Amino acid sequence: MSKELEALNGIKKVLAKYISEKTGVSEEKHFEYLQYDTEISIVAKALTPPTAEEVCKALSEYLQREVKMDFVIMFLSSDNTFYYTEQRQIGECDEIICGYGWENEHHTIAFEFDLPPHLITLIGRFYEGLEKLS
């Protein structure tokens, strides 16, 4: 969990306690009824890294073909690639869209396709989430 998301959860707890003291509604119950919970959820979603499934779905929509991911979180190796499979005369071939690896003592993303900025950002946020898990 990012420090921003942790801070947001802390704010939510303080707000819950304050409103509970003022209204008498339990901290657990009042979130079901009040508008600010929806607003906090929107901010929390924006701070939460996208999942591999969300990235695959966005890439699939853009490229108009099914995108998959090889996922090896333990080593954050170059096997962490988004790709699609294409039928060719010689058989199936995997076309890599981007891969995540290690270069010059830093994690890097290598893009094999030109992509619009929103997809590059989405992929970057996904891999940032992986770094925080390691």
C-alpha cells in the first residue's frame, strides 16, 4: 500500500471517529449512509495501482486483440511481459507489447509498441505496484 493510500485511510478513520462522536452513529455504519465515503473511494481507487487484468483489458481494447501477461512476481524478472499471440504461416507467435526488467541497477519497462500516454501511465502504475510488493 502506498504512503498516500495509507494517509487516506488514516484520514478516513479520523473522519469516521469524529462523525461518530457528533452523530452517535457507529463508525462502521455511518459510511453506508454518507456521501464522503463515495468520494474517499474514488480517491482510493485513483491511488491504488491497476491490476494485471485491468491493464490487459485496456491493452486488448486499444489493440483490438486479446492481451495476456506472463507474471513472475517473485523475481520481477523479464518474464513480466504483456503480450498477444498472433497466428502466422509457421504457427503461433507471441508478440510482446512491453516487458519489465532490470537494467543499470534500476527496474525498467521496455516498450515494443507505440502506445498512447494513458496506456503507458497505466502500465507504469501497474509495475510501480509490483515494486512496492518486492
